[in-house]
Amino acid sequence: MFAIKRELKLNNADSSGDTCLYFVVDSAAGLILYVGETCRSNKRWKGIHACKDYIASYQDLHYRYGLLTAVNIAFWWDAPVERKPRQELELSLILKWCSPFNKENWERWGQPFG
């Protein structure tokens, strides 16, 4: 069984270019907003990524209405190195936790800020 509380460690994405699963979380709300996977953790967030816009809008709306947020990214460095098993694990976590910023859950929640 996958235990997120025991296996996650916070880290700077620039520290290595390893394979990992990553989680955008709002600790203040106790939410996992996005689940992703990469084999190049040092480059994943440097380019264009729609989730960046969702996070900005999410934080802006919370600020506007005086609601607390604590949005961070956590990395799990023990993810499978092979792409297919890593993506299968990512999908299973997206579906299990119903993360609203992942497109697989848009039918349930609607596209965020779309």
C-alpha cells in the first residue's frame, strides 16, 4: 500500500533531475490539488505548465476572499524509473484522491478556472 505521509519528502526541484511523482498540495485546506510524474524533476516546472496558472488563480481567489492557503509541492523520489509503471501509479493516485487540477477529474469538478 502506498503511504504518502511516510514516503514524501519536501525538496527543491532544482536539486536533482531524478524520476519522481510530485504533488501540489494545499496544506491549509488538506487538499491534494495536482498529481504529476516526471523523469526530469529539475526541468518539469521551468517550462509552460497549465497547473501553474491554476495555482495562481487558486491563490488569487483565496486571497481575495480572505481564505488561507499553504500551497507547496512535495516530491516522492522512490517512484518507478520505468515510464509505464510510473504513469500507472500516477493515474491511480489521481483517481483515488480526485485531485481537481488533473484533467482526469474535470468531469467530476469541471476544468479549474476555465
